[in-house]
Amino acid sequence: MPRADKPLVWLHGEIKTPPFSTAARVEAGVLLRQLQAGVKLRLPQSRPMPTIGARCHELRVTDVDAIWRVVYRLDPDAIVVLEVFSKKTTQTPKIVIETCQRRLHLYDSL
């Protein structure tokens, strides 16, 4: 029996054109679809984010005028999207990390 794909649970953010270019939106969609199908993504497409929490990662999507990040957590039953943002520095802003941690705490307490 084929495995069912994991659903995406969006806690915040969206991927649409604009602000994403069409190519970046398609790339983000393909990467999310691979995650749903159970593909384990690695660098350069995805990197772990243990500072946010266990099983947390960020997708890396390069666009014409921006570098997009999609922060997500791999749960046994879903892909939980925590944040979508344009990254302008080499480090993830502290406010993004804290916001994602807060969203996870609220999500897990439901």
C-alpha cells in the first residue's frame, strides 16, 4: 500500500508571487512537495535549525532580489511551516528564532 504524503500545516507565512518570483515560488513548492513525500533534504536546499527546536530546518530558496527561508519542522504526521522570510544577513535574526519557538510551543500545547 503506498504511503500517504504528509500534509503541510502552515502556522505562519505563505509562498506566492509576488513577492517570490515565479521561479522561486516553483522551487519552494517542489522542495515542500519532496518533504511531504518523505525525501530527506540536505544542504544546499535545507539545513538543520536546532536553535529553534528538534527536527527543525530551513529551506533555502534563492530568488532574483532576495534569499528566502522557509522554517519548518518535520513531525511524524505533518510538515509544520513556522515562518517564511527574506534573509538579509548570514545569521538568522534572533526575533525569527524566538517567534518560531513560541509558535511551536503554542502548536504543541494544542
